[in-house]
Amino acid sequence: MNHFPIFLSVVYVVRNHEQHLEGILQSTTAQLSSLVSDYEIIVIDKASDDQSLVVLKKLTSQSGLPNLQVYALIKEVDNDTAAWVGLENALGDFIAIIDPLKDDISFLPEMLDKAVNGADVVFASNAKKAKQGILYELAYAAFNRFYKIFNGIHLEKEAPQYRLLSRRVVNFIHQHPQPAITYRHLPATGGFTRANMEYSSEPHTPQVKRVGESINRGIRLLVSTTRAPMRLVTFLSLFGAIANLVYSIYVVAIGIFKTNVAPGWVSLSLQQSGMFFLISLVLLVLGEYILHMASLSNEGPLYHVGQEFTSAHMTRREKLNIEEAASPQAPSPRASEKQLVR
């Protein structure tokens, strides 16, 4: 296994992983200690209602694991928002975002090799995915198709959630008003050098995803990362206004050049077309106003950290107390003083 002279941050997002946490973190510590010069493991707990926090507090105690940081959220949020909590607090040169039950950390050396050789973003897809329900699969396929149409990127294939980001990519995402949302797609669309890799590994534990929550998250991601859906609404409003205007001209022409027109048809048609013309104009103005306000909106925080605790042993802090020996060629302080006197 290659050894990389870097500081690596690994972000885990967990919820109710009480039975697996200790084994996952011990295995991760063993692999990272021989893989990189220094590392940190950041665990984001999404308001677990089991004994996960008890396990994590034990692992950060004096007899626990080194380089472990835990951020316990007070409410459950989506995985992208939770992952961004870890990215905001990560200090590494590179940051890996890993689902501990789905992604294989043993593939990380191959990803790091791509990163240290110039890739700002490295995505990894697992060829073996946990089976989900038919309804979920259909909804997920539809979402990726629409996202591809509106944003030009297929999230599942081109921007999977298992990823390795360089520090400058994270700094770039920080500049956006809603980084927790743009984090999902921005690394694949920001013009960075990226690499897409694929591996095959059985997921540790199958995860059954809830269709309702996934649809809600997908719609939120779709409407918050592109103006295309709202722009489509304004385009339809403009088309409706023009169509009703053309129809009004047609009704007037019929009233002028036709003699056998039903009584009241002209006035009724003009009334309806005029009303729909005004409604279309109102929707057009409202749509543009909503687009403008959305670009200026400043929402409150998407998450709040309820508890924060770190390992008793942090190797990067311990290294701060180490003074390197003076180089043989370097003059001693006393010799320097003599030169100044001369």
C-alpha cells in the first residue's frame, strides 16, 4: 500500500449505527494510520435515538481512539447537509466523504493516488448497490433524468456521494450562499479537474430508503440548484399571454369579416381571452419576482450542533510541541551574536 505524505480528513455520516460504530472506526483508524502522514476522522451523528453517542463518547475517551471528532446534531437532516457539517470542520489537505455502511474505505488509496496526481475531485461508484423497492428505483431514475436535462449532469453516475475533495474545492463551495445544498452537485460542475472511478464491493448493511423523504430531498435539490423549473413556468406564462393576445385578434377579425357569428360569441371570447391574458401576465411577473427573491434569500442555518467532543489524543496537536533539531549548517545563536558585534 502506498504511503501519502498528506493530512487526510475522513467524514462519516451516521444515524443509529450503535452496533457497527466501534468496528468501523477501529478499522478506519488502522487503515489510515499506515496510509497517510496524519489524519482525522469526523463523525456526524444525525440525532441518533439509540446508544450511538454513548459509544462515540467512549471512543473519544482517554482509552479510546486517536484523531476522532464527533458532531452530534439536535435534529435529523439529509445526508448532504450532514456531510457539509463535516466539511466545514475538516482541516485536511483532502477530505473524503464516506457512507460507512455502503462505501468501501479500502478503495481510498486508489482515490488518493488520483488526487495527489492532480485531480481536485475524485468520485467513486460501487457497482454493487443495495436493492431498493420498485417505486424508489422508478422515482430515482426519473429524478436523475430530469436533473440531467436541467443541469447537464447525471448525479448517480457522474457525482456519486462517495467522493474525495481537495481543500480548494471545499473553499470554492464555501463561497456559495447555500453550500450545504450546492455541495452535492457543484464539485462535478465547477470546472475542476475530476476523476470518476468504479469499484465492486458488497455493502456492509443494506439500507432501505424511504421514498417520501427521497422525493422531498430530490425536489429540493432540483429547484435549489437550477432556475430551469421556474424559468419553464415563466416561459409558459409568456406563451399563454401571447396565445391569448393572438386569439383576441382572431376573435376581432372573425367579428369584422364574418356575418353569421353567433350572438354574444365575440364579446364572450374577448372577455375570456382578456382575462387569461392578464392572468398569464401576472404569473409571468410573479415567476420573475420569485426567481429574483430566491437569488437574494438568506435562510437560517440548516443544522445545529448539539454536542461536540474530540479524542483525548490528537496527533496533529501533539506534533505542534515537537521542535526540529537545528541544521548543522545553521549558525548557533551565540555565533550570530558575535557576527553582529563585529
